[in-house]
Amino acid sequence: MPLLEATDIGKVFGKLTALDGAALTVGDNEFHGLIGPNGSGKSTLMKCVAGAEMPTRGKVSFVNRDITALSPTERARAGMSLKFQITSVLPTLTLYDNILLALQAQSSLFDLVFSRTRGVLHDHVMMMLSQFRLADRAHDAAAALSHGQQQWLEIAMALAGKPRLLLLDEPTGGMSLEERRVTGELLQPIKQHCSLVIVEHDLDFIRDICDRLTVLDQGRVLASGTVAEIQANRNVQEIYLRRA
Amino acid sequence: MGAAKQALRATLSEGPEVSMADNGPDQASPVRQAAAGLKVLPIVEGLVLIVALILPLFLQDYLTVFATRVIILALFALSFDLVWGYAGIMSFGQALFFGSAGYGVALLARDLNITSILLVLPAGTLIGLTTSLLLGGFLLLGRHPSSVIFVALGTLTGSYAADRLARGWYYLGGQNGIPSIPPMSLGSYDLTEGPVYYYFALGILAIVYLLCRFLVRSQFGLALAGLRENEQRIAFFGYKVQHLKAIVFAVGGTIAGLAGSLYAFHEGFVWPNMLGVVISTQVVLYVLFGGSGTLIGAVIGAVIIEGVSFWLSDNYREIWPIILGVLLLLVILFRPLGLISFVLGERERVGSFGAARKEKRNAAP
């Protein structure tokens, strides 16, 4: 059984059909890229998987469990994590508290009120911050970070709860070339314990870090396979990879 | 593809430390200094406490009675601040819990002759808790998070309906409310208005304040900070957002209930206004004026608004509401974070929840 299996996903917004039988299969420890032209339904498919949108038809299963009707909170508790397209770190809180907020999400109410997990989680918070090279700024407000650093903080927050699957919606949006390179570098180590789905416009970035790709076009799957297979696929090549 | 990956790895291994900080240490240091520097909040809290403790020594009796009323209203303001300032729930009907508890204890005293402090205060608190659990459960615990406007209108309607209900209900005394409630008692001692009641109310305010302070600085407080800043985001972390809200709403209702029972016994009567929109709005103003999201801001707001109204109504009998209204508008327009923001920085207002303390503990020995 794959880790994530979304089959025959349809999503209609009023008169607009965003997804029409799209599918996505992701295995354990796999980095999976979701690509396609603007309006092909990448972000919508991602949202249907994460629970931010409810699909009008189809089924999503995750770790052998049908999660189609679960709320985002329940999906998060099942081991799925989402990094939003728009950076949504909490700007007034310190970096440290941003990570702690993500980490303590599964603590009981009693533990939260009496701050019983604060000490236990300290090392974990600092580890996440150093992994994303933010440790020396732990006590600055997140608003003081550069755009790229905020994206890293956000990825660190999304990873903090040790998810089985991380969904990244345009992680390198608005980043400099250098920052993109570092983002790829920062993502590599998580493969040991986590699968990844990335929606991204930067095809070089996708090619460098992904194992498999799914290409969407007009709400349907145009092709799906290893990076080499997709690169060899004539249809896809003509449309999407020509420049790369 | 493989080549691309190898190239990536190669470049990665070559460049060990990438400069990623757009903001160098120079830009970061003021923030750090502010974080490490002097804390304003404990000083303000200490000053307010000292003034409150010595105040009755300088006040005539009728002013002590007034000051007691303000202390109770400050307690009520705390309840709204917790709900709005910390959890971002716009409760426009906080008086519902304040007034229900007031009416509840008034009925206990009138019909059952129960006036013991040990019974009426817990009873009033419980009434506040129950009504806020019921209303909060209805407004906040849906399948999907409720919108701010839905909650604002729901609470406002609840408060308005309760006011109308009390006006029309003969058993509750209709328009006149319930007059001449006997004083609270402890054994054979009657707690009547005056310095003793003042210190009693101040003691309760201090205890509740400390409990709230403990709560908002705990990890639960961090969850609340996340809730008010970006509710959707923290739902994706796995927080049960609706539950968090309902809990804070109930805590706020509980405190409002306690304040309502103190108020009823202090004034010696309850009347429908105590449940209604006017008092509900008044408490919103206290908190906005003083500074929402800081506990001391709520207290200061209640004290200043009540104090200024008192002074103005004495000196400018005709036009005082206009002066007060303009004053409030000016503060809300130019100091949206309230009076407290004159002395309190953003960083300290939000506070830190984990690291600072941990490091302090490590540094201590």
C-alpha cells in the first residue's frame, strides 16, 4: 500500500471544473513533484489532499485509512502536514515560539495549561532551528526574518510534528537562486523519515530533488512516473520541459 | 537527472556556510536588546497594585464605594480581555454572564435567604460558567470554525435577549429588577460596602489576575497567541481550534459570573441593564482603551474610563458623555493598542513562551 493514494479526485467551483479525475500516489520516503501549467489544478489537488478543500468526488487514503471526510486537524493528527503557499509564520512570535507552537499541538490541555511539555520540547525546538540554520535568531520575532528565512521557518514548523507526509505548496516562491539551492539542501535530510509532495513552478528545483513526478493538465493527470520517464515523455517534454 | 542531483550534491558540499541572513546582526540587535532588556509590564503591574492598596486611605467613604465598583468592573474587564484580547473571540455579550450571575445570586438571597460568601460566590461563578458553556457551545463548536461576525452577533443577541427577557419577567422584577439584596455574610459578619468590601474585591481581583497571568503565559497561552494570529494555520498543526475557543470563552464567562455576583451584592440590587448591550459594550471599551491583549491594560482601561466619567459627570453635567466619547475615539484611532502601548513595546506585549525562561533557569546557578 502506498503512503498516500488519491484516486479520481474531482473538484468543481461553481461552473469551473478545477479537477476532473485527478490522481496522486506517493510511497514511503518518496519526494514527489506535482507540476503543470497555471490553472492545471496542482494547488487544488494539494488542498484536497490536505483537507483545505473538500473534493466533490473521489477518495483520499493515507496510511491505509480513508481520510476523504476528515478535517485538517484530524489529518494533521494522522501525520500529514502542510506548508501554505503564502507564508504564514506567526510574525509577532519569536522563531522559538513558532516552532514550539507547532510541536506542542498534540500535547493535552492539562500539559498545555501547566506548561508540562515546555522543558521536554526545548531540545527538539533548538534542533529544528539549527537544522534550518535559524538557531542564532531563536529569540527574534519571525517578522524580522527575510522572506526566504520565513519560508524555511515555515518548513521547519511543518516538519516539527514529525509528519509522515509533508505537502509543500511552492516552497521556493519569491526566493533568490541561492536561497532555492539552500532550500533543496535543507529538504534532503528529511527523506529518511518523511515523504514529500511539492507543487512548484521551478522545474530545475523539482528535477533536482524529486524522485517521481505527476504532471497535471486541465484537472487530469497527463503523465506520472520517475523523473527520467517524465523527461522522456514526448508530450510532457514538448509542453513543460522544453526550456529546462 | 542523476547528473543534476550529483551536481547539486557537489555544490552543496563545496559551500559549507551559506550566507542567508538578509538582515545582518546589526538589524537584529535592537530586537534582541528589547527582548533582553528591561521588562515594563511587571513595573506597571506593581505600580497599579501599590496605588490600589493605599487608595482607600486617602478616599472619603463615598469614593471608596465608587472605587470598589471600579475594582469589580476591572475584574469584569479581565474576562472580556481574555476572550477578545487573547483568543480573538469577539464577544459583544459579555454582560450576559455578568448579569445572569448577578440575578442568580440576587434570587438566592431574596428567595432562599442564602447570603453566605462561601455559597453565593461559587454559585455566581458557576452560573457564569454554565451560561457561557451553553452559549459558547452553540456559537463556537460547529463542524467548521464560526466567523467573527457570527460570534459577535450571536453574543450580542444573547445579551439583548436576556435584557428583554428580564424586563418582561415579573419573577425577576421586570423593569425594576431586584432591589434591596441583603449583604453577603461570613458567619455573623455582614460584608457591607466600604473599605472592607474594597479590599475583599481587590483580593479577588488580584487572585484572578494572577491566575489569568499564569494561564496566558503558559503553553496554553502560546496556543491562544496562535489562535488569534492565524486560526487556520494552527488547525493544520492539529490544534482543536473550536475546543480552544470554547474553553477560553467559558473561562471568560466564569470570571464575568464572579464579577457579576460581587457587583450585585455591592450595589444591593440588580436590574435588566446589567445583562444588556450597554454594559456589554462598556466592557469592550475598557479593554480597547486600556490595551487589549495585556491583562493590566484591561484593568487600567476600566479604572480610567470609570474615573474620567465620574470626574466629568461631576464637572460638566451637560456635555460629559460627548467629551468622553471624543476621548475614546481619539485613543482608538491613534492608539489602537490602547493606552498601555505608550509604555509597552510590541515584543513584550506578545511575550515569549518557552526559551527565555529555560535559559534563565540554566543561567541561574
